[in-house]
Amino acid sequence: MDDFRRISHVPACAANFPVGHGGTYREPHGGEFTVVALAWLQWQLKGDKKAAKMFVGNDCDLSKRKDWTIEKNAKFSTLK
């Protein structure tokens, strides 16, 4: 997280789920990690406003998902 906190020149966020480095991709359909990864890709690559709600705002959908934490740097709000 020290590295993440040093990123100040571009928008960045750190989403964490307490399962270790391998994530949940070994679970059927990729598990919980896939839900978040697909939302990110839908937002960033396709401009999907519904998917953006997973990450945007102080009360974003990711912060409501069980066991997830999210930290955003000061430039994160510049993402569209």
C-alpha cells in the first residue's frame, strides 16, 4: 500500500479483498474478483455508467460489498 500511496500523477484506486494473492479466480466463474474486474472493464473500456457506480463516489457499490475495501487517490475523481 506504500507504493499505492505514492501515486499522485495519475488516477488510481486500490481495491482489496482478504483472500490472498491468488484471488478468487479459481472459484466458479472467477468468484468475487471477477465481479469487480468486469465492472472496471465495462466502465473504463465501454463507458458503462452502471458499472462506474461500483467505484465512483464516497458510497460506491464496492464499499458496500462484504469484506471489500477501496482507497482512491486525489486524482481518481477525474476518471469519467
